[in-house]
Amino acid sequence: MGTFIVLCFISPVVVFQAFKNQDHPFFWVVLLVGIALCITAIVYGFWAIRTLLNGLLGEKKTNSS
């Protein structure tokens, strides 16, 4: 969950820096890295919520007949 929180702060900064330096040759590289970090933060966020819910409510039970 710590990775999720760190990525939530770092990824917007990377995307902002990319848009701030649009004339730089590495603009697309930095922008793609920032977008990848944003997507990773969203995935880790869903994973953290699922982990918290499983810890509070228990595992989801399935009927196997």
C-alpha cells in the first residue's frame, strides 16, 4: 500500500514535468513513463482496496457444486 501512496504523488509530478518541457527531445519518453506510473498507481489502488476489504470482511466464498 505504501507503493500506491508514493505513486499517487510521483506520477502526476512526472506528467506535469513532461508537459512543462514539451520542446525537449525526451518529452514523449517522460510522458509515457508518467502515464505508465499513473496506470500502475490505479492498479495498486484497486489491489489495496481489495486487500483491505478481504481483511475486514473475509474472503469471498464461492459455491462449488
